[in-house]
Amino acid sequence: MSTNPLQKLGDFGQSPWLDFIRRHLITSGELQRLIDEDGLKGVTSNPAIFDKAVEGSHDYDEAIRALANQNNSVQEIYQDVTVEDIQWAADIFYPLYEKVDGKDGYVSLEVNPHLARDTDGTIAEARRLWKVAGRPNIFIKVPATKEGLPAIQQLLSEGINVNVTLLFGLPRYEEVAEAYIGGLEARAQKGEPIARVASVASFFLSRIDVLVDPMLEKMMAGGGDKATAAKNLHGQVAIASAKIAYQHYKRIFGQERFKALADKGARPQRVLWASTSTKNPEYSDIKYVEALIGPNTVNTMPMETLEAYRDHGNPAARLEEGVDEAAGVLQRLPEVGIDLTRVTRQLVEEGIEKFNKPFDSLLNTLEKKARAVKS
């Protein structure tokens, strides 16, 4: 019996994924080792991850040189180097994907973040990436913006797997689940298979506490009854949101509407806990893993969080513990003047910008390297 805490997550129905990709991780055999020894079941990427990988290493120099000498544009170089990583990683995960009948073994690739407010542009970009990557075990990441919702539904109806990203609020989660079910229904009505169409709904967690905690700390410093209330809420909001989101998930995918799709082979859209690195050094470095272990969920961790959990994780089924208390946390936020809907709306806007900047930085890095090669 394994004593590795990462391996044990599977005993409770949770799949550990890695929120990191880099060419050396793939070519060195490290990714395969993580699969074999840690039970890793997937990989997610984003523009910030690729920016750090290209800027901070020489892994891509040879590929950039070859592409630049063929007079490829910066956009073409970007697509080639990122898609190639995704393809290689997907191939490594493919045996797992087949073994578990498509439940796990996925690698995620994000659409251009500048398209977050462009429904048609997102659909076109996602279709292109899906075709270019040419692997059944990839997810195309689409943000959970208002404009992203119809794109998500359309892509799923075409059989394109979608990782719904930048998800913070519970009302928006309801809309995301609706888009997933609607997409499968549209596909089933066309007589197309739905058993291998996959999706995850990715809740970004630590960023919620990063925004809300300073508001609460200001109240705590002020003293009085409000300070006491704020202290009781401090550091609790993200995990409370996740626990309530999971209750919504169980309700939505336990209804007759989805059961009709399940009879045709459909799987629920799993909830995925993202942004699980701890930003506040006063909190445990595995805070956003330990509290949210439960059936049919995913936790995608950056490398440092994955390593920390391997070292001192203590897996147990905690996701459905303290649900009433979690609901109470969310209900008490208005008492201290915090509007969670407004908070999550702000987080979406900030999240788009957090991906736009590294995307632009990555293109700039590629342009510099390509120009250096040519000169």
C-alpha cells in the first residue's frame, strides 16, 4: 500500500494534476516519473507558465532557431512551441487516458487570453488549436466570462473538450454547468457520441483570499464587533466557496436532466480546484489541498505545492465536512460589508489581465530570440 500522500488522493476520488509544463520536464522523463511514482493524472498550462518556461530556460532555443530560420512569424513560433509541448505531454498521458476510459490523462492549452471578451474569436481559436493539437486527451481552456459561456456550449456540442477557467463565483458556476449540459444535449440531438466529451470547471481559490483577506484585516484592526466578525471570516472565504460549489455540483449532476445524458454515456463536468498555491505565508502551504479532497474532483497544483503535499500531506475526505459552517461564512460576508459577487467580478477582470500580460511578454521574448537568431 502506497505511503505517498499524492497517490492516496486517488483513494478519495481526487485526481492530482500539475499546474506546470516545460519542455525539459517532458524530455527528461520527469513527467513520466511523476505519473508512475506520484499518481499524477493530468497537466494544466497557461500563458504565465509558458512565459516562464521560455524566458527562464534554453529548452526552446533550438526550436525557435529552426522556426525563425524558416521565416515563421512570432505567432506561428508561439503556436508551434506550445502545441508541441502539449502534444508530447498528451502522448505520455495517453496510456492512462485509455486505461481509465477518458476520465483522466488530460493536458490543457489556453486560447489567446485577449479573446476573453470575444465569443466568435474564442470559438475560432479553440477549433484551430483542437485541430492542430490533434489529440483526444487535451482540454482547450476557455475563460468563464459572459462571452465565454456561449463559446463553451458551442465547442462542447462539437465534441471539443473544454477546461472552463477563471471561475470564481457560484452564480457563474451555475451558468458554466448549464453550458456544459446544453452542449452535450445539442450534440446528442445530432446523434453524435457524448461519452468521451470531457470538461472541468476550474475554480481559482487562493486569489479569493488574497483579495478578501486585506479587507477583513482592515476591519480587524479597527476593533469592535465588526473586528470579531472579520476575524472569524479571515482566511475562510475561498474554501467555503469551494465547499458550497461542490454541493451545487452534486445537485446539478444528480438531476433527471443530466441523468438522461448519463444514460447515453455522459460524465459529469468535474470541479477542479485551481490557484492552489498558498500566497499568505501565515497559512499552511497545502491549505488549498487538504480541505478540498472529495469524490470526482481534481486539484491542479504548481510544482512547489505538489512537492509540499508529497512531503507532508495528510489525505482525508474533508470536502463535505463543515458544509453548514461554509454556508455561514458566505452568508456573513454582507454583515461586514463585503459583496462576494462584486469581488468575484473584480477577480475575473484581474485574471484576464494576469494572463494577457504574460502572453504579451511571451510573444516579446520569442520575438527577441528569433531576431537574435536571424542577426
